[in-house]
Amino acid sequence: MVLLVIFAEKWYASQSCKKISIVFNEEHQQMPLLSQQDIRNLLSESGKKPLEGKPFEQIDLNFLENRVESSPLVKSCQISRNLRGWLEVRIETHRPIARLVQPDLPDNGLDKYLNEEGRFMPLSDRYTARVLLLSGPYFDRKNHLRARQDTALFNLIKSIEQDSLWKAQIEWLELDTQGEITMWPQVGDTPIEFGTANARDLKFQKMSVFFRNILPLRGWNSFSKVSVKYKNQVVCTRASSDSMAVAIP
């Protein structure tokens, strides 16, 4: 039995790679940030080191996994070989939940996605994700939103991305240097002063009051600004420059 196992392992290792099978995670089907050819290029160094026809004993699977995972769009990579002589490559890509835009720069050269782990990553040449937009000086020189001081902001972004109502209502978050947030709606051009990302549930409740009870009666054109950052109040600035405050119990 021992000799048989040793013989089988040596025979198996001496076999050559006949084919590469690449399988993406299910979420990739909705947001195809990478193509199979992109993964093949990573595996073969853009065709310089092809794997097909190469003996398995000369293929370092861990090295290949690390090479594929070096792409900031790849979350994880698992590579194995099967009895048919194929390399099976399973790819999990990151999921973008927001996009950082820099409208003052030519060609938006520094645009980035924010992924589900709170890290910024480059855009994809294959697909443009329709996600929440972020902008403002608060994001200058930030590579992620994983620091403790950014926890509330990251949770706010995730809550908008996961809520079908707010995802449909809110298009853009603009942050000043102090982290004060101005929200821009999908419909109309009236900004919503949200304040900091803290106490988001209470502020969302006040926004719900505005959308349900005030907006249907007045319409977006009636207001130049709406604020939910004050305690127990929704402050609406009329287009005529005066303000009305609605108390929230």
C-alpha cells in the first residue's frame, strides 16, 4: 500500500497541466470587475510563463495564489489540481460599495472604489459599478476607512448600500475636512445637511419624516437646504431664504 501510494503520488506529480479552469464567486456575476483573461494574465505573467503543458511538480500553487491575490480587486484565490489534469482556480473578488470621485482633477484620475472591507481599491476597466458616490477634502490621503475614527462613517456608507430605500434616495456624500456630511439626493438638487456620521439611525428617522410628511406637500423646489443634524428637529430652508423647523418627538 505504501509503495502504491508513493507511485501514485509520483505519477500524479509528473503529469502536466492540461487546462486552467477559472471560477468566480457569485457576486462577481453582478459586478464583473475582472475577466478570466485578467486572471490568466496574472497566473502566467501576461503569457510569459504559460502553465498549460507544464508538469505539476514544477508548479507552485501557493506562489500562484499569492500572485493572483496581489491584485487589489481580488479578495481571495484558491488553486487546486484535479484528476483530469486541470488547474482549478477559484476567485473571490472584492465588492465595491461606494466610489470616491475627485471632480477637480483631470479625467478623474484618482477615482477609487471603497470595498466591503473598508479599503480603497482601483477602478475596473471591465465594469462600472453603480454605487454611492463620495467626495470632499476629508478623503485626502486616505487609503482606507478602517481606523477607529472612521467607524461611524464606514457603517453609514454600509447602511445606505444595504438599504434599498436610502440607496434609491441618496446619490452622493460630500464630506468637509471635519467630517461633516452633506447628502445629495438622486432626485432634485436640494442638499441634506447630515452632520457627522454619528447617531445615523436618529437622523435617518428625521429624514424619513421629511420624505413622508414634508416633501409630498412642498416639493423639492420649495427648499434650498434641509438639515437633520440638530437634535429633535428637521430644519428646512425655503427657497425664499427663510427657514421652517419641524419638531421631532
